[in-house]
Amino acid sequence: MTTSLRILTLSHAEILQRQAELVDILVDCVNGGASVSFMLPFHPDKAASFWQKMARSVAAGERIVLAAEDDQGGLIGTVQLIVDLPENQPHRAEVAKLLVHSRGRRQGIAGLLMKALEGLALANGKQVLVLDTATGSGAEAFYQRCGWTKCGEIPGYALMPDGALTATSVFYKFL
């Protein structure tokens, strides 16, 4: 496990300032086969547009972006908490885009990001978190190890980056 990892909450400005690092993480993950809404071939310009959109969403108060910073001060991972939900759901939030660069995997970074995200959710009055991930993926097993409850699968839900159809598994966690 990385010993000097720092978890940061990124502002709109910080997302734009560190966009190159965030682009690198997203490109690495998608090109490595992660099912996070993008298709191959995946280019940095598409990742840059995505992060610009996320910065605007943070500025609008729709989401919170956390990032893991390694001991050299570089970003190695990120996760998002979507808090802009309908008015009848003030108690819940959605988790999106848990990404760890391949150079930082198997070091506990994803677990630290999720722990920080859950604490942040509680601090923001959220008691129920939901997420979805590709069925059969390493991410699915990870969420189960982290105490998330799988409540079902939706067949043929999305395409993997290479175009193969995949089911998605839906999870929830009470905080």
C-alpha cells in the first residue's frame, strides 16, 4: 500500500490546473479496458473534454471529485460523488468513475479513495450510495470486498471499450 498517499477534493480550478494528469489516468484506464462510458480508440482530446465537463459540474455543485496524490505529488487515481439528485432523494448520492492508473494498482488506492468518498458522503448528509459496474469485472469483486451489496444485474446494458456487450451489476451501500 502507498504510505504517503493524500486524498484531495478537487475544485473546478484544480481540475483544470491538473487536467493533464486526470487525462492521463482516464486514458490509461479506458485503453486498459475499463468500462467507464468510453469506446476505443480513446484519445486524450476526448478525455480532456470529459474533465472540462466535470470541472463545470463541480462548479455547479452537482458533484464532488476526489483524487489520490502519490508521494511525488502526482495524481494516481480519482473518484466522483454525484450529489445533484431529485429533491425526493436528498439522503443519497451516486458513485462514478473510480479510476486508478495502472502504475498504482494493487496498492490499496481504490480502497482509500472509496473510504474517503464514503466519509465525504456522510459529511454531506448522504446515507445511501449507489453505483453500477460491468458484471464479472475486477471492479465488481472489489465493491463486494468493500461491503457493497449487489442488488441485481441488467443484461446487455453497455458496451465495453472494445465493443463487446456487457451486463452491469447494480450496488448500494448504507452508510
